[in-house]
Amino acid sequence: MLKFNKGNAKLGNDIFTFSLPAGYACPGAKDCLSRAGRHGSGIRDGLDTKFRCFAASDEVQYKNVREQRWYNFELLKGKTTEQMTQLIEASLPKKANLIRVHVSGDFFNESYFDAWMEVARKNPLRTFYAYTKSLHLWVSKLGEIPKNFALNASRGGIHDWLIDTHKLKSAEVVFSHEEAKIKGLEIDHDDSHAYKSGKSFGLLIHGVQPAGSYASKALSALRKLGWTGYNKKNKKGS
């Protein structure tokens, strides 16, 4: 069976989560492309990386996190849509009514995307949601997305042009409260903007950023204002 987790400091215990390896399962990533070594040997950033993926840093720091994500990825790879649908549905925790698909990773191909959509159709009383940079897969199925699956276009990928073209709800990492204000984005601190219908929103830069980078300097400035990342202290916003 696939492995799910229950909540974290940001999400709370009512949200179940599913993850794949950061970067390796993210074909649409650009601005945040980072990959942890398969056996924890450091992080490799992409050529266009502007800020490091927090999930990749977690995989370096926590072996059990890294191994679980690779376990899920290996189980799914090479299977048909029908096989993945059956595997995902059989693996869903019985008490999971609100499920975030991918704290790390993304829809790595069309068959996998279709499998999750079919799982949502088969479970209409459950709510699913995801951030994704695989916008080409979403756009190819516009009008077919189940009502109980909330998709959020994650800006900073190779398919960003599709966001404005198709007026997709989006999430954007911002480096300051001022940037969010200028762009007219509310900051989401608990994922409620993601799983509820509504406007596009912002996410404050977080995680471990490369020393000396613009992202690192922005994060330091936020910390001086009391920002400590997505955790219980900042659950209500800061």
C-alpha cells in the first residue's frame, strides 16, 4: 500500500497528506527546482532555481521522509491509470476526508493525473486538493475535474503562461508582505485558501535557502519581523 501522513505544523491533524520525491516527480518545476540526493547526499538545485524547495531540504534532513516518498514513487511508476487508481483508492486512510495530494512531488505524467481524478470521482464525500506545476495536464482536462478536487496552479514553473490564458486559480511564493500587497494576494497560513474555492493567493518564502541568495536575504528580513515559517506560531498569520 501507498503511505500517507496526517497533518503537520502548518496543516493540522484534520488533513491527510501524500508525497513523492521533491524534484524527481516535478516535471513542471523551474523556480523552485531542487533535488535531494537519493541517499541524502546534499541538494542539487536547478539552473533556474530562485528559491529552494523546502521539501528537498526535508529529504536531506530526515531519512524516513525521503525513503517514504521514494517508496510511493517506486510503487506508482510503470503502472497504468487503472492500476494506479486501484492502488491509490485501496491505500486511502479510512478517516481521511480532506487530503492534500503532494506536500512534495507533483503529477508526473498524464496517467497518474488521471488516476487521482478518478479516485476523487469514486470518493465524492472526500475533498482532495493539490498545488501543481503540471498545468498542461490540468488544462487538457478542463471541464472534467471533479468538483471535490481543488487544483491550485503553482506559479514558478515552465507552464506558467497557461495560468493567465485559462484564468486558473494560482498560488505564488512571495518574498515579503509588501510584495503580496502589491500583487493583491492574501497570504495563506494553513492551506485553507488552497482547498476552498476562491481567489489566487500568496505563500511566504520559507524553508532553508542557499546562503547569500536573494531568497535567503528575504527570509532573514521576514524573520526579523517575527516570521518563523509555517508552524503553529504563525498559524493565524503574521
